[in-house]
Amino acid sequence: MAVHAHPDDESSKGAAMMAKYVAEGVDVLVVTCTGGERGSVLNPKMDRPEVWENIAEIRRAEMDNARAILGVEQAWLGFVDSGLPEGDPLPPLPEGCFALEDVQVAAQPLVRLIREFRPHVVTTYDEEGGYPHPDHIMCHKVSVEAFDAAGDPERYPEVGEPWQPLKLYYDIGFSKAKIMALHEAMLEAGLESPYGDWMKRWDDRPDKGLRVTTRVECGEYFPVRDDALRAHATQIDPDGFWFHVPMDLQRRAWPTEDFQLARSLVDSPEPESDLFAGVREAVAAG
Ligand SMILES: [Zn+2]
């Protein structure tokens, strides 16, 4: 089960990993906390009044396409996008949005889904949300609350029989080592690197790469990830720099998607290369 804040997050964070596990026969459920109603239109070709007027509906249809491309199931938690506040001072969050919900209220439908779908492994974002969007931070809080409560018969008794997932991971999308590897591979290939400026901005930030416990080899599925991303046509500029980094170069420079093991109820020595390490053995042993 992969818990995400908005439609499109599942295609930019851990998408190739999911496609790989789907190909191996794993049932994968993407949970999308909000409808992405306050997302902007980031593709200039889609920046038209009729798109803005129907944004919620369009984003649902985009999510359907991405779901089919990734081969996953998908469920909505039904909360309202908080939007990314901008300005100084930051404006208050809009009333009724996901990030202002009580964590226990917002975790209840996720506990229900965990008890219905019965996942062994759950992925979400780290405590900073991966990047500091209020919905991403809330997604982290709700996921941790639900992971810890779903197996407890005393908690949320109104939403189904207890089920305890065995591992919880945080998605670690970018590390300094990964950006550096891609940057150097671009320069070596004689291509202009879009990563140089990015690295400079990163100098004063802690390196999330230090938290990585688990690298899942999934380069074969990078094209599936890109197709799923493009399905979110309002959110992704198909001419954006992501799509200019040659596929063979990406696979050579950094063929994995990376995660931090945050909770484990099974034995699995680190570093890991499989989110299900220790889980298959534990399940087989009953
Ligand atoms: Zn998001």
C-alpha cells in the first residue's frame, strides 16, 4: 500500500518500484488522500479556462489513466487539497482542508482501508513530507497513525477487524549522491545538466541520502513511471527537463528507487534491496 497526498504523487515517488512489484504479482493499492483540487496547472498546453473550471474532474480522469498504466488499484480518502501556501507571511490554510483535519479523524478511513486490503508493507513520506507541502506532512502523520493503530483491536473498533502491516517505509526521492550521479553522467555524455543549479540550492539542506536503508532496483520500469507521469497532463509539462535525461543514462547512473525503513516487525538486515525482505519469510512461517 502506497499512501500519497495528491493524484500525481504516486507517479513521481516510487512509481517504478510499484510497477516492478506489480510485474512480480504483488497486489498494490495506491491511496490518495486528497483530490488535488488546489493544484495548479503546470503544463502550459493545459493552462486553459475550461481545464481550470473542471480541474477536480480532470484530475480524477488523469488518476484513472495513471492507475491503469501502473497496473495498481487506487482508492481516494476523500479529503480536500490544502494547496501550497505562498507569500510572506504565509496565508492561513483554507477551512476544511486536509492539513487542518484532526489526525485521528483523518486516519480513520486509512485504518479502514488497511484492515480491508491487509497490506504487508506500507509506504509514505518522511516527517517533513519529502518536501514541505502541508498535505504531504499530513499524509505522513496519518500514515504513521494508521500503521500503528490498524493492528490494535482497541483502536478505531468501528472500522473493521485489526490487521497489522509488517513494515513502514518513507520514500526518499532525492539524495545528494543521486543528483550528483545524474549530473556527472549528463556531463560525461556531453549533455547540458539540469541538476547543477539544483545541487547548489541543496548545499545547506541535510542529505536525505543518509537515511536510505533500502534501494529497489527498478530501472526497467522507468519508462512506465514516465508514462504514468505524463498521464497527469495538467501537472506535468511533457517538455520538462525530467523527460530530457536519456533513459539509458538514468538506468546507468541511478537504477534504483530508495526508501527509509521506518518501522519493521520482521527481521531483515540492512541495507536492503527489497521492500518485502523478511516479510515473505515471516508470512510463509505463518
Ligand atoms: Zn503532492
